[in-house]
Amino acid sequence: MKQLMLGNAAAARGLFEAGCEFVSSYPGTPSTEITEEAARFKEIYCEWAPNEKVALESAFGACLAGRRAFCGMKHVGLNVAADPLYTMSYTGVNAGLVIGVADDPGMHSSQNEQDSRHHAIASKVPMLEPSDADEARRFAAEAFAISEQFDTPVLYKMCTRVAHSQSITEPAERTVPEHKSYRKDISKYVMAPANAIRRHPFVEQRMKDLEKWSETSGINRVEQADGGNAGTVLGIPGTKAGIITSSTAYQYVKEVLGSSVNILKLGMVNPLPAGMIRSFAAGLEKLIVVEELDPIIEQFVRGLGLPCEIHGKDMFPVCGEFSQNIVAAAFGHSVPQGTKLAAAIPVRPPIMCAGCPHRGMFYALNKLKVTVFGDIGCYTLGSVAPLSAMDVTLCMGASFSGLHGWNKAGGAENEKQSVAVIGDSTFMHSGMTGLATIAYNQSNSTVIVLDNSITGMTGHQQNPTTGKNLYGDPAGRVDLEALARAMGIRRVRVVDPYNIAECEAAVKEELAADEPSLIISRRPCALLKEVKHNPPLKVDEAKCRSCKMCMKIGCPAIAMKDGKAKIDPTLCVGCGVCSQMCKFGAL
């Protein structure tokens, strides 16, 4: 029966249909829902791992045990998992292993706009790229078949628009292949130099075999124009032209041009089918490559020495997410102008939620005028006005190690006025090693774990500090205080971020100390279902002096109306942080 399905849900359905039995991932938008949806199938064991490297290594172990396995992450997560991936290309697999990676053109929720196809090329593994939900479902099963046929991990590339849009799918039944027995093979699985050097030729031959397979398998397809290949392209009537495209760019091309031009639609973007491209280009005057982000297909096509005129990034942007209007404008089609509103609407930047436990600590840091090394999570919003309490944010886990280098290079002058902040999930992901280097190499660094008892930014996933697994069942729990002391940090203290004075005093005292210290700012996320809130606060207008001190914490529940502070009772959770700001007792 046909269903309307979210791209990520369809991907999970494809894993189910293909007989996948093991999933290990780290949450990262826009990939998170693949694992969450897969967990709905009782036949698939699913887990959250501390980071993407651990997740991929766990999935690799499961595939060696003879079960089809999947690992999911976002594009920057693949950087973390690159170490095992590049060597896994040499070892190959036992049962099928599929690695889902979701790119984020437009950087809707990411710190960069990298193109994961580079990892596929550099690691020399095949990459499939679905363009809608049903392809997401079908390509998941195809990826496992390719993995086992060619003895390779397979990269399965989603993007924000495919992952988070819906289209029609036609689910199939689940088929579980016979479990593969593990056979000890040191020359295949032990990648010491003497073995690895003999595996490299296998990898090169495998890529040639995959290219040959992709030419005829149907994973790539040619769609002929109605009435031949004559159409109005680039404003030139009757030009013989063709388009090579993939992923969501294919959808935009179809919406704009319909069947007026020949299209080579790529489902496998590594390796690219050179023979198929040459055949497609034969007799064309113009060949146009439509692809988001980097000109990877375009550069490959140009390298083939085709006699036709080739266009790509001379027509389309290298930055940002495409749209129907961008594609239409590139082909000289008229683009309807939007209607402008008469009134100027103020911008609404992202902001921490009402009652966010991080707000009190960030206010204290801003008040103390310290340099703050930040990290990746919803607390990155601490950099936004009016708190403006963050100086640097680089990548997952970089805050602690960045502060260590800052303090080692700057000495006491830096040590006494600088801190680093990191969330509990990000600390488990890659912040522990930064704390280890502080303890081991003894920089006098003050670091803060913002422990809100959940992985907040990606939608409330569990992590090793919460005591629950992906299903919400009781699980092992990492004791942050004990872990820090075991690493060699002697000064460890816990504060309540709803208490601004306590946060300020703790930061002052630890900055004054002559050894490394860890502050754990602990209070659960205000949006967790199990958190019980206090009644909303009210404003005593007779006492309110319109000083706007309560506005300095940037809480969306507080506003100024008619010269007085107002609290929205539908947003306020009664945390009391604002009442600590008011010198007149009006809150």
C-alpha cells in the first residue's frame, strides 16, 4: 500500500525491509530520525553511541558477526568517523554495512556546509544518493546488496531536503538474508602495513568494478525529452542539450523543465559512470551539470574531454541550498516576485527557551567579562545577545582543548579570565579527551559542563550521562564527578544554574585557584516531560521601575509593554532567574 512518508522514515523502512539487524548512531540533524524511526521496528536493535567514530566501529563489529548493520550521522559527524571509514575501505565487510550521512546545504543547523562526496572519493567507497522518500527506501536495500556483492562499506547520502520532506513510497516486505559466518582472516581484517599494502589493489579494482556495475544496473538512468533532445536551453531555441543531476537538484530540474530536455539522473555519485556520461553526451551541444555545493560531478565531466560545451557552477551557486527559483533563473525562466509586506517585521533570531537551565550560568559569565570557549549544542545560543557570553565555537569537543592551548600560550593572564563550556552529551562525544589533556598537561583551566540531562539540540536523545538508553530503558550511567576525578581533576563542584549568585561565586573561586577545576552546571532541560515546573511568575506593576534589568537574560517569556515588564504565563516555567535580576522585588 502506498504511503506518504518522511525521507528519514523511508530510509528506516528501507533498513527494515533489507533485513538490517543492528543500528548504532550519534544524533545529528538532519540524520537523527533515521535511527529513531528504525527503533520502532522490534526486529532492529538500535542504540545511541557516544560519538560517530564509536558508532561506526560498533556497526563494523556487528557486520563482522554476520548481521547487516547501519550507522547514521550528519556531515560533520563523518569527519569524526573518517578514521575507521578509510581503513574499513581496505578491510571490506562480512555482512552488509551501510553508513548514512546527511548533508546540510544552507546550514540550517550546522557549523559548516561541507560536501560529503569528498569523503566517498577520498576513502574510495561507493556512495548512493536518493532524491526522494521512495528512493531513500529502495536505495537502503540496494546499498546492503552492493556492500555484500563488492565487499565494501557503502555511504548512503541524504540531505536536509530529502530527509525532512515527504513523498509517496510503496513499502515492501522484510527479507532477512542468511547470516554470514565469521571466518578468521588476518590478511583481510588486521590492517598492519604488510596486510594493508596488499589490500590497496583490491580497493582500486573494486572501484573499477563498481563503475562498470553502475553503467547498467539502473541505479543511474537516462530520461529522454519529449520529442527528442531539442529544447529552449540557456535561452537558445533548438539547442541540443542535456542535464546531469542528482538528489534534490533533480527534483528542481524536473519541476522547472519537465520533460523538455534529456536528463541523466545519478543515483550513485561515487564512482561516476564515465561510459554512461560519454554516451549521454554524444551529439549534444551543451551539457549542464546541476548539483548542490561543490562541482564534483562537473569536474569529473570536464575531465572526460567531451566535445560539447559544459556548464555548471558558471550558472549555479557553489554556496547554499538550491530551490526551484534558483534553477528557473539559471535557465532564463521568469521567476515570480514575492509580495513585500508593508510593515517592517523585526528579526527573530534563535534564542534559548524560557526556563533554559543554561541562561543563569551564561548571565554570570557575561557579568564577569570572561573569555568563553564554547562548543556545539543548544547552549551555543549563549553567544546571542543579550547574553553574548561566548567568544569561540569550532566543533564538537573543541572548547576544553581550545582553552587548554589558550591558557598554555597566554599564561596566567589568560588563565584568570577564561573558561570553557560544553554540554553533557558533547562532553561524552569528544570533550573527555580535552579534559584529559588539561589534567595531564596541567594547564590552569576552569571548565564548565552544562549538564541538562539530555542531548537537547537534536530533539532530546539520551546519552551516556542520563542513565537511559535510546528506548528510554534504564542503562549504564557515567558519573561526571567521578570521571573527572579519575582523570586527575581534584577540584570538582556542582552548581544550580537557576542560582545566579552561586554560579558567579563558583566561577570566581575556580578562576582564582592555582590548579585545573571543573564546574558542573546541573539542571535538566526545561522541555523534558518529567520536569515539574513552578507556577509562572507575575509582575507587580506598582513596584516595577521599568529599569529593564529583567530583559538582560534574554528570556522569551518577558517583554516590556506600556513601560512595564510583562510575563507571558504560557511561556514562563517559574524558574525565578529573572526575579534575581530585579532590585525592586517586582517579580
